[in-house]
Amino acid sequence: TVWVADMCNHRVALFTAEGAPAGAFGRHGSGPGRMQYPAGVAVSRSLLLVSEYVGGRLHVLSLRGDALQLLTPPPAAAPPGAAGAYLCAVGAGGGCALVPDTDGAVHVFAVKRAGPLE
């Protein structure tokens, strides 16, 4: 499976290795499973990490798209005047996610395994 951040449709699209569509999950909004311009996707073991360009959050999902954790950086981490618009890619390992922003800073999020969010 290939996971792709479908930024303008506020979701993650899934494709087979051959490129055929295999589904999608997520929709626009601010609650669990709802995204605001997802921009980065990373897979770490059995977790899918999705960063937002506009919402400034990091979604921790199961590989099926179940919302497990929703992380928000501290307000001071956002560039002045950016209204939180900065997360653009993710990399994961060792229980944390490293997320670079469009100003060149790297933010560290603690990623925990948890049950589905409601």
C-alpha cells in the first residue's frame, strides 16, 4: 500500500503498488480523523503519521486510518503571522516524530500507542 497526502481534499489516499486507487480516509475539519491540508505522510511500524500544512497538527493513525493520537505543537512554535501554517513533512522513529516547518525549524512530537480516539 502507498499512502499519499491528498492536501486539497483533506484526506489520505491509498494506492496499490501498481498505482490503482485502494481507498481513502479523512475529511476536512478539526476533530479526530479530520484534517486541514495534510502535507506529510510517514509510516512507522504499524502507525501512520500525517502532518498538516494549515492545522499545524500531527495525526497518529492506524494503517486503516483509525485516529489514535492528535498532537499540536506549542503556540510559540508557529512562525509569527503564520496562523499555524507550517508542518510540511514527517519522519518517525524511536517513539517520536520529527517534523520540519517551512521556516527550517524541526519540531519533535512524542508519539504514543493508544486506542482509537472518539
